[in-house]
Amino acid sequence: MMKNCPYRQYSWRDIVAWLPVTGLLMVLSALPFEWSAYQRIGLCVLAGGYAADYILNKRWQQFVWDRGKWMYVVMLAIVAMFFIREWFDSTELTDYAFSQFHLHEWFLYIGIAGIAGFSDKLQLKHVAYVMLGTSIVMLMLCIGLCLTTNEYDYLEPFFRFNMIRRHHINSHMVMNLYINTAIIVGFSVLRSEPAKWRKGLVLAAILLSWLLILISDGRTGQVTSVLVMAACLIYALPRKHWYIGAAAGALFAIILGVFIANNPRVSLDKMANDPRLAIYDYSWRMIQKEPVKGYGLSTLSIKYVEEAYLDSVMYNGYIRTLQAYPDFAELGKTMKTHHSHNAFLHYWLIFGISGPILLLALFGTAARMPIDKKYRFYLWLFLLTVFIQCMTEPVGQHIKPQFITFILIIWQCAKLPDTSPKTDVQCES
């Protein structure tokens, strides 16, 4: 005799298939923070679970080549360029070069995993819940520390808040990119949430997460967040209600003006004398000396810093300001503090002209990955967010390759929330 069973039965193969997903979500929740035992455990679960799932569930039998695989080919090409260029670099491997190799090794891991295939249990809604939850945890942690500690109490509230979050979590560049991505993924699953209470929770989490960006000192992250929020809200509206979208756009323009104008780092004087202008000028002049083959990472890490102190534009426009910052006192004269502040210029300096071409190829192939067309807008918005960040920071220290590759493989492999009616599982009485 058979009867309807209110629960779903899982086989051991299903359980194994959940292991890499669990590890990925653990690591994803740890990425805005510094290295920890929790992240180490998550990486072990991810690596071990991926191997077990691939072997026991015979993932190679599901292999299909499509245009989405080219994105992973570009990732592998970027890793290969690091080794090829270092092989012909006359300078011995420097500490900075080694650290960059270590950060970029995720292009290798995800490149291989993306081509080989990933677990079919990964769902976009799980990623949204984890990232939005992590964003709220960061907000609550910062508020709690501000209220319960005396750290940096000699600073004004705005600067104190941002110093605490920088000291205990990470830089505003890392956090703002993470939260902007969480907002995009959150909006992408809103329309597929069948329960109104879950829709409300996701929307509330999006707004709370956005608050952490609005009160940060990251100008690029703030502007990007307003663009993301406005774009997502307008895209979610029916076409016949275009006037509501226009009103929402105007409202966000006002919010943009209010919050960003109150950022002490935003003013006409500061924008006109932004140190990045001197950095870009100096970097471009260095590129013009070796436009085709670049300098190689080890040579660049020495030459870029040494010549910066001999260049009047770079020294007066950037270095004199840099010397007053805590980062300089801690790290000194290294590429970690004296870098090009632009991912395309950085890769061009290292690899020559092939550097920016490879980075553009990564954006191009990612934009063309085959996913549900209803969600392509959100993928493109994520790529735009990363592109904007790449115009102010190099890939590596603040734009983590680990984060970029994880989000891209998630867009490629994650299943969208299933809103179809559930059927009861038949089981023996």
C-alpha cells in the first residue's frame, strides 16, 4: 500500500551533491572578512565535496560544451599569462609578485571547475540569502562595535564608523562590491519568490544592506549602489508603468545627491585634486615605454615604486598624500600601496597590450554566458558593477579574483528558484 509522504526523500548521491554547494556558500559568507578558520573549513568542504560529487555522481557524463565555457578559457589564459610573463622576467620573483600569483590562482581553480561542471544543487536563492544575511551581519557588527567600544572615539562619528568597519571587517572597496552584488542577486530572485513574507524579508534585507554602503566613505561604491538600486527597481516595474520608474529614478537621484554630498570625501576641490589623476598620468607614461610586452610583475613591483619617487607628478600628486596614511606606515614602499588604481592599466603594465585585452575578453565572454534571458539583466548589472570598480582598483587586493570567479560560476551554474507546484513523494506505508 502506498500513501502520500509530506517529506522529500534524499539519496546518498543527493547528499554528496550538496557538499560542494555547502562549501561554496560557507566561503561566500566569509569573503568580506579577513582570513579565518571558518573560511579554511569552508574551502576544505568545497574542495573535498567537489571531488566526491564529481566522482560519485559522474559529472563528466553531463559535460556539454557551450559558449559559457569560453569565459573559463579566458580565466585560464590570464593565469597562463602570469607564468609566461614571469618566465621571461629578468627580475627574481618578488614578494608582491608571489602574493599576486596566490590571489589569481582562483582563476585556475574556477576555470577548471567551470569547464568540468559543478553540482546541480546550487540555487540562486541560496546565494541571495547567504550574501544578504552576511551584509546584515556586517552592518550589525559595525553598529555594535560603535556602541560598545571606545575605539577611535577621537574621530567624528562618520570617520569612526568607517575606521571600525575597516579595522574589524575589510576595506570599503571589498565590502561595497560584496554588498552591491548581494543587492543584485537579491533582486534577481525576488520575482521568483512565491511567498509574500519571503519577498518582504528579501526586500528588507536589501534596504538594510544598502544602508551600510550609504554611510561608507567609498565614493565609487555609493554611486554604483544608487545605480544598482534604481536599475533594479525600474526593471522590476511593468512597462506600462514607466512613469513610476521615472519617479523612482528622480527619487534616487535626490538620494544620490543627499548622501554623496554629505560624504566628506566628496567635493569639487577633492574631485579636481584626486590623487588618482596623478597615478593614471604616471601609469600611462610607464605603459608608453613598454606598450607591447609590459614589464612583468616582478620587475614592475620594483620599477613602478622606485621611479614614482623620481616623478614630480606622481610624488606631488599622490605620494606626499599617501605618506600620511596608516597603510603607508604599515606596508611602506610596496606595490600594495603604490599601484595604478585601475585594473586595465595594471594588467597592461604587467602583460603589455594582451593584459587589457584579456580582461575585456573576460567581461565579454561572461556577458554572453547562456542563462535564462529574464535574468541576463542582473548578470550584466553585476558585470557593470565590477567594471566600474575596475576603473578605480586593480584586480587582486581589493577586487578579489576569488569573489569575481565565485559569482561568475554561480551565475553560470545556479538553478533559479523553482516555483512549480510540488508533488507529494510516494513512499511505502
